[in-house]
Amino acid sequence: MKLDKKEVLKALEHITVPGEGQNMVESGAVKNIQIFGDEVEIDITINNPSLQARKKTEVEILKIIHKEVYEKAKIKINLKVEAAAKPKTNEIKGKPIPGIQNIIAVASGKGGVGKSTVTANLAVTLAKMGFKVGLLDADIYGPSMPIMFDVAQEKPLAVNVAGKSKMKPVESYGVKLLSIGFFTQPSQAVIWRGPMASKALNQMIFDAHWGDIDFMLIDLPPGTGDIHLSIMQAMPVTGAVIVSTPQEVALADAKKGVAMFQQDSINVPVLGIVENMAYFTPEELPENKYYIFGKEGAKHLSEDLKVPFLGEIPLVQSIREAGDVGRPAALQTATPIEAAFEEITKNVVQEVVQRNKNLPPTEAIKITTMAGCSTVKKK
């Protein structure tokens, strides 16, 4: 029997090359087909170098031709592996959000260092300075902003924007706020895998009507993981603020947080480090400072890493109490706490101005798959 080249090509359209996402004819993997009576010789090029991918491709070609074209065909497969010129993107592409001028990620390598408290107080201080401020609570598994802003019982409303239904962020103390905490019960644990968490974040980012925002603060979860990559993939982050306490165990994790943002593949400028719980001053001994967690550890870390030191916040009971009752401590006028957060906020704004003056806009990253493994690259 003489085989027909068109029938062979049509049969090969049923095969998807591992890692390609298209059938091997559409993807261009089929380079040449030669027919000699009942013999067919096929030249194939794939991008996946694994032995399993090569064997799977060869077996599927044999099976489909024997099934769809001629069961007794003699088939020779010349399979070549070639590195992809452009790796395949397997996630959404990040894009600027209309109306949002600067996006600042607030992160910490370790939990319990007061990252959310610092974020909340930065937000209200920026609002007091006259800026338009948004705050995205990206700590999917431990959202705390609804409590800190006394809006735990609120729900974002739907508004119509250019014919599309959008979420309207909850507003408190002049800050526009969205958090997964608005959509869950206080006693409900969020038990989601990475893709579900990323989808929820993207809905709060792109399906919300933020309006005009000078500074969008993002309260990231502790560590350096999937949520962090999802955020930096979804939007071009202007810069990052790292929060740490002075003790060595926190500094070691803060160093990892700085390193994550400074990776060549991510390249988000680190605006600086904030030292929280820097010292304790008893009310009855206002001149005394007790360095419970160590002295100036974050300041020394910033010098070692050559990133700005944004300031220190003392360990004060009223900061914790203010967060618990939903009124950030920086709103208390004429207090040392207000002064501390004002200094830090001014330093953050100054670093953003310098960053925007001296550096090009940050690109959102993309996640790629090549040779069976995931990597992070710039767009």
C-alpha cells in the first residue's frame, strides 16, 4: 500500500508535544515527511529534552499512524531536541493598573515582626499627608487589615464602570482597602492551593475600581513564596519595603526577603528596611531604652546590604492596642508613635521619588516552563 502524506499529517494533528500546548503540526514540530510505498520517514523537532518526552512522542506517532493511516506501515522517526527560542508562558501577564501611580510591596521574611501593623500605619500616614492611598491585603491565609481598620463587618459593593461590574474597595481613614477577609467568616480558615489564592488576588487587583491612587501598598504574607511571585507577576511593583525586628533569627529571614526582590529575574528595587520593636521604653521611665530583641540589628543589616534604613519603631503597647481596636496608632496626634511613622513614611516617599527619577519602570515578571522546570524571568 502506498501511504498518503496528507493522511499522515492529519493523523499527527492528534498528538500534542509535551510542553508545547499545540498539536505537533501546528507547533511546527513536524519538519519533514517522506513516503516510500508502505514506508514513512518523519523528521520531528521538540523542545523538551527529557528521555520520557522523547519516548512518549515516538510511541504516540507509531500508534496514531498505525491506527489512522495504515496498521502495517513501516515507520522511521528522526527525533531532534532543540532548545526553545522563547520559553512558553504558563501564567497571566502582568500589566499596569490604570490610575495607580506607585505600587509598594511591604514584606518580611519572618512572621510576627509587625509587617501588617507597619503597612497599616504607613497607609494612614500617607493619607494624612494628602496622598490618595490604596491598600491590598495580600496575606491570603492571615488577613488582618479589616480588623486593623475597624471594617471587619463591611463588604465591598459592586459598582458599574464603563458597562462592567467592579468591586468598590472599602474606605477607612482615607485609605481604600480590599482584603480576602471581607469575603470569609472570621472563624473560617482559607485552605487554598496556590492557583486559587492567585486567582483571588487577581480578582481583587483587576476586578476592583481603585480609581486614582498615588500609592498602592501591598501587605504581603511572610516568607518568599507563591503569593509574592503572583503579585509581582500580576503588576509592576515600584519598590519593596522590608520589615524586621532586631534579633538575629528575624534578620536572617529579612536578608532572604531582600535577596528575593534583588534577584536579576525579579529586580524590584528595595526602598529600604524598617526596624520594628527596636526598643522598649517604660511609661514610668521615659528616658530609658531597653533593647529587648537586640540593638540596631536591622540598621546594621541595611548597611551590610547597602539598602536604605527607613527608620525604627519602638515596642509600645499602644501600637498593639490601636491595631486591635481598628484605629492605627499613627492617627494619634502629637505622640512619639506618630512622629516615628511620619519619619518612616517621608523616607519611603523620598526613596520612591529617587527610584522613579533614576530607574526605569519595573517590569512585571513572568513564570516560564522550560526543560520540565519552572523559572522566573522578566518580561
